[in-house]
Amino acid sequence: MKSKVLSCLLFVVSLSYGQNLVPNPSFEDTISLNMSNAYLEDCITDWKGGFGYFNTDRDPITHNYSVPYNILGYEEPKTGNAYSGIFTYTYCTCIVRNYIQCELKATLINTKKYVVSYWVSLADTFRIANNSIGALFTPDSFNVSNNGVGFIINQIPQTQNNVNNNLTSKTGWTLVTDTFMANGTERWITIGNFLTDSMSNSIIIDSTCTLNGLNCGAYYYIDDVSVELLDETGSPTNLPQREAFRLSPNPATSVVYIDGKQSFTGIVIFNAQGCLVEKISTKPTVNYQLSIANYKKGVYFVKVTTENSMQCLKLVVQ
């Protein structure tokens, strides 16, 4: 009798709306960070593949895979102290792809609709943006090589980034989200670019790109992966929201505009070392012109506060 009761309880839990079915969604849980060439399958619980794992406690001497500074640029985690990274495209004579993969907490339910979301940020040293990232759901796991050279998974993902959602930003995180209906067999999620080079939606953002230059490609940091069941009306119960505010232009030289749909009550600017640079108290507004003419070149963080929330944006001063 007890086993039947337990089974019923587990079934009820599996139907709970708003529950993220992805274990270790922001890549925080680790086994070891001391391996010089450790990638996801070596040091991160539940996840496989990838090409790089970035954590505040990694590489204290070389900082190759540390956070926020690392071998590929500078980026604060979306949440927590870590994120993953993969190649999704390279302007090269050979295909270069990486994928990350993990087993979900439960098998998806037949005919139920799910919302899939994750945040991406283009690494600073790369010169091409690639909008073709997607998520594939399968009953079982399969090989996701770290090498990635000449390796592409020839399957059609159930969810795909909207082509109009440009993944060009190197300053902060861009939300990728989509929905799909499950067939009741899906247990594993794999994230990456499943399209050939000719089919990939790629944007050259640096005219100095030359063929066979590895940095003439797209490498994305990835954080906060989520798979959640939608409610019976087909509406998401906890769908992530896009950033409420944005900085433009960014990078900037003399003036930057802080725009958003919400009114904010204060602005605080820190440098990359975490030191206070400027504090501005404003009346409630939805846009603000910030003078940065006296700022030194480098990376800054702009903390925007509202009556009930806070958002931190990365600003690059040139």
C-alpha cells in the first residue's frame, strides 16, 4: 500500500506547473574544479558535452575558465557563479559544433505543452553571431563530443531560436525561448546548432573576419536552462521575462541612454573591480541620458532599480 501511495505522490509532483525539469540549470553544482582541461562531463553534475565550463572558482592562476574574466572575454553569470559555453558556428572550411546535454528530472508527458528557455551571451573575442541555436529532446542520451570539429547532430530540434531574435549581444544575456508539444518519450535535452553552415542564420559583426580564423565564428556562454510544463490554458506559469531595461548605444563613448518599459527610481554605476563610480537618484522615469564622457575606457556595471526590482547591465566604454 505504501508503494502505491508514493507512486501517486510522485505522479502529482511530476504534473506540478512551474517546476523546472532541468537539474543544475545554472551549472552551479560541481564534482571538481581542479582539472586543467575539465569540461562539463568531467566536473559538472548532470551535464555532458560543451567545450568550456566557467566558474568563479576555476583557474585561479591562468583565469582561462574563470568568471567574470576568462580566455574568451568578460561576462558575469546570469545567476549564480557559473555558466557553460559552446561553439555554434565557425566561418571555416570545416564544421565546428559543440552541444550540451542533460537528463531531465522526469519524462515529458504526452500531448502536454512545454516552454523551453535559456540565456545566451556571445563571447567578446568572436566576430560572428549565430541565431540558429535550438534544443532537441530525445528518449535517450547520445555522444556529444567536446572536440566538435566536423561534428554536427543531424536531427531537427523541437524548439528553435526565432530568427528575428538576434543573438549579437556581448554585453549581458539574451533570452532564447520556444514551446512545443511532447509525445511522452522525451527524457534528455541537448542544446546547440543542429543546422548546416549553409542553413545557419549567421551575422558577421566584424569586417576583419577571414576564412579559417577560429574567432571568426560564434561561441556562446549559456546560463539558466529551463523546461517547464504549461498550464491547462496553454499559458506559461513562470516564463522568464526579457530584460526590462537596455543601454544604447553599447559600447558607447560619451553618452548612453537607459531605456525601459518600467519606471526606475535610481541608477548606480560600478567599475569592473566593483568600486562605486557614480550614484544617481532620479524621479520615476522610463528613460535617462547618462553622461560617460569622464569615464575611463573599460567595462562598467549599471544597476537600475525600480520600486520592487533591480537589474544590472554591462556597459562598455570605448
